[in-house]
Amino acid sequence: MSLYNIFDIAGSGMAAQQVRLNTTASNMANANSVSSSIDQTYRARHPVFATALEQAQQGQAGAKVQVLGIVESDAPLNVEYAPHHPLSDENGYIYKPNVNIMEEMANMISASRSYETNVQVADAAKQLVSRTLMLGQR
């Protein structure tokens, strides 16, 4: 594996964590939204990443992180009886997203730290390449 592949791997890791941060931000932004039907209610979204184990078993050294897609949570929605709410249905219920704010905050912190780690890996690789090139000048 070339030292330059580290930049590709760290970059793919940063891109994956950016997707994770964006979906977490979207979940948090919609956490307090209200709907009058189950079909129109926002559902929490989470990115799906390719596992490194599968790539390693295929003999790939230094495989990149892949975002396979974004899936909606199948957790039950929060249903609240509020007959006087302007968006209540014919039975007096409103529907709120299945977003857990505490879980989303933990995801945000984890994604942020993972992003920072990938930045540090890329920076360390840059320093190694720079020092290696300076060896030829002496």
C-alpha cells in the first residue's frame, strides 16, 4: 500500500462522517415537527456504511469507507392526543418524529471526533511524505 493511499482512505472517512453529520443535523432540525398523518411524519434517517471486515476478507488492503445509502428508522412514531392542535387528525391525534435527541447528540459527537481523527491521520501522512522528500535533499 502506497503512502499516498492514506490520503484517499482518510478522505473517504471524512466524507462518510460528513454524511453522518448531515443526517444527524437533519434529524435534529426535524425533531419537533408535527404532522396530521403517519405518512407525512418525518422519520429519523441514518447512513449505512460498508464494513471494513467485508473488504478485508476480499483481500483489499487499505479499503476506503463507502456510504451505501441512507435509511429511515422503523421505530414507532410518537403519537400524542391533542384534539385542539390545528394539525390533529379526525381522532384528535398528532404525530411526531421518532427522533431521539440524546441519541442524535451522541451521534454528532461521535461523527465529529471521527472526522477529526481522519484529519489527524491525513496530517500525519502529509508530514511523513514531506519528511521523506526532505531526506533526498541532504
